[in-house]
Amino acid sequence: MILGVCTIELYIPGANSLKDKRKVIKSIIQRIRNKYNVSICELYEQDIWRRAVLGISCISNDKNIIFKTFSGIEKFIEEGGELQISDLRTEIL
């Protein structure tokens, strides 16, 4: 069993309040859960309007599947247009 952990720092240019930010973050979290079947939550920067940090975990028996999943999530976020990725870190345990 292989565990992959991904931390994604996001910039939310359209958020003018915490309410705007939470709406965008809740939406992206739910869409990622539904599409990729991973565990995901907001980790840090919860009180800052235009920044968010998401933690994502994935378990598989093949490292390549984990890397493909995280790559797909990165592409999914970038193509959405609402968010900009400022940093992305991946660990395999």
C-alpha cells in the first residue's frame, strides 16, 4: 500500500470576503472529491480572503496512479479559472 499526500497553496483573485472564499473553496473541494475519489480538506490560511491551502491524500498500490491523480487534480484546478496554484508539493509514503 502506497500513500500519496499533496499540499496545494492557492490564490483566489475573485474573493473579496471570507464568504466569497468559502464558496469557491467548498465548491472546488466537492468537485475534486466527486471526480477523483480522494480525501481533501482546507488546512491553513482559513481566515485570509485570497489564500487557501488544500491537503489531499490518495492510497493505491501503484505510485504512478497516485502521480496521475495529483497531476489530474492540478490540471482540473488550473482549467477552472477561479483559482491560481502558487505552490504544489507531493510526498509518497
